[in-house]
Amino acid sequence: MTGRTHDAIAFASLVTVAGLYPPNSITIGTFFACVVGNIIGAALPDMDQESNKLWDLLPAGDTIGSIFRRVFLGHRTLSHSLIGVFIFYKIFEWVLPRVFNSSFVDPQLVLFSVMIGTISHLAGDALTKDGIPLLFPFPVKFGFPPIRAFRITTDSWMEKYVVMPSVFLYLVWFLQSQKDNLLTLLKNVS
Ligand SMILES: [Zn+2]
């Protein structure tokens, strides 16, 4: 799947969790850190690709990227597995409380938002023909639906004209159906 589709699915997932389980209070700093964290989380698994936008954010990102990409052991391997998700979780669980002052930004909520992005990325890639190696290093690929022929090809018309609009329609429907919860959440941003 393309980065744009991953961003859209991640954002829809974040809004869904926020609407179903709204936090009682949230600072404006936490609010924005969660949205940005979610987008970063959605891009994390594809850091195994040179074109990943996260490398552009780092100074000398291309050089660092070419070294660290070897850590990922090839495209769609470690970073698209349960072990990979666990490693990302541990890294962010350690980093976030050290980056943010907890009186302005709640690191726990940001951590959840990052992970929602990452997990939604894997769910998105599971819809593609390649599937994902969830149990890496075991070389079994998982996809949904299980029959490969019914899954989509990355950047195909299916992704652009069916998946993207479906995510958008879902979001409109969800915002409508949960608008009370979401408005309360927005009012609680301080
Ligand atoms: Zn991916």
C-alpha cells in the first residue's frame, strides 16, 4: 500500500479509538502529538524502504537510512511482524517519556497513537497480494481475505478508487455516528 493510503487508514483508526474510548481530559499538546505520532506510527513499518518519508526528516537520513535498512532484513520482513511491533512499542515506550514533559504531553496517549498507526499499517498491508510475515522469522505470509486472488495490488486502481474512498466514507459515517463523543473529546482539549 502507498504511504497516503496508510496515513488515511491510520487516521481513521485513531479517530475510531478516540471516539469509542475518549480520554477524560487531554491537553492541546497531547492532542497534536497524538495526531503526528499516529502518522509516524503508520510510516514506521516501511522504514525498510529507501523512499520512506521518515528518513527525509533525519539529518543525513539517506546515509543513516542505508545503514539501518539492513537492520530491517529486507522489505516487509521484521518491521511487518509481531516481533517488529513489539520492538517499536518498546523503543517508543522508552523514548516518549524522555522527549515530552508529561505536564504538557501525555506520553502514554502518544504511545497508543503511534501503535494504532503501526498496527493499522500491518492491517492495510494484509489486504494486499503480498500479505505480511506476521510470524517472522517463520516465512509464512498472512493476508485478508486468505485467498490471494481476492486481495489488492499496491497502488492499483482498487487501492485508489475503492480502498481510499471507502476509508473516507467510513470516516464520514463514524464522525456522524459518534459525534457526541467526539465533540465532548474536542471540548475536553485544554
Ligand atoms: Zn508496509
